[in-house]
Amino acid sequence: MLAFSILNPKDGPLSYADKNSEAPCFFCGYLSKNNRRQEGAPNPLNDDKDPLKWVDPLCEAWQNLDSLKVDEGFVAYLPEMRPEDVNHLQRAAFFALQSPDPVYRKAGKSVMNWLAEHKKEVEAYWGTSQPKAFAQALQKASEEQRAQYQHRWRHLALILPPKNS
């Protein structure tokens, strides 16, 4: 399952190799030429212990919250959607925004605006919708606290602007 996560400094940096159009994303199953092979130590916040996996850029951002800048996304409250489905919806909106057809572009913009409306709930409850704040909470947390955070954040989703996808 896709969950908010951070790079663990003691594990060292992850390296990214080739792009591939053959392998689906480890987290969401999306098949894309933009998926990259991610090599490095297993992430302690995920059950997977295999250090090699193919990762979609959207799912990669979920796993590296601490690497996002202020203008590179926000956290939204979407209780009825699985994180993987949120990424698929964002991706569809990104494709629509790039369409030559104005009807598709308008629909893509509507979806992104709808997602943006849901950051208000996060800001009201948590005081911020910035991914970096959630990353900092994970960095300071013990293993037990991390598990509690993951449970409390299960209805939150990372939303990225089209330029980061």
C-alpha cells in the first residue's frame, strides 16, 4: 500500500536508474515509460524489503515527502479514495490538461481544482497542507509514532502540480 514516507538518512541516498516501459509501478501498478528503477535500502515505512523496484514519479513523491519544496504539492483529505486511485486521477487530469481539445483541458482543470479544495480540511485540522511538515513529523517520530501517524493519515493524499508529474 502506498503511504507517506521519507528517505531514511542512515540508509544512504537512493539511486535511480533507467526508465522503462515494460514494468508497472510497484505501488500503483501504472505502466509508463516514466517509471524508474529505484535502487537503495528498503524503506522502513513500507513492508517491502526488496531494494529494487520500478516506481512512477507520483508514487515516488509519496515515498520522498522530505524532498518536496513548498510549491511542489500539498496534502488533501480524500477519505473515500485509495492513494493509488488518487494518483491515477491526477495522472488523468495531467493528460487532459495537455490535450489540444479545450473540453479535455477544462475537465482536467476542474479535477485539479476539486483536489485543491480538499486541502482546506487538512489545513484546518493539521494547521498546514505542506508535505514538508508531514515529512518533518515522520523524521522526528519513533517507530511506534510513525505507525500511529500512518493510521491517522490514511485518508490524506499527496497532490502534485502537473509540472512535477
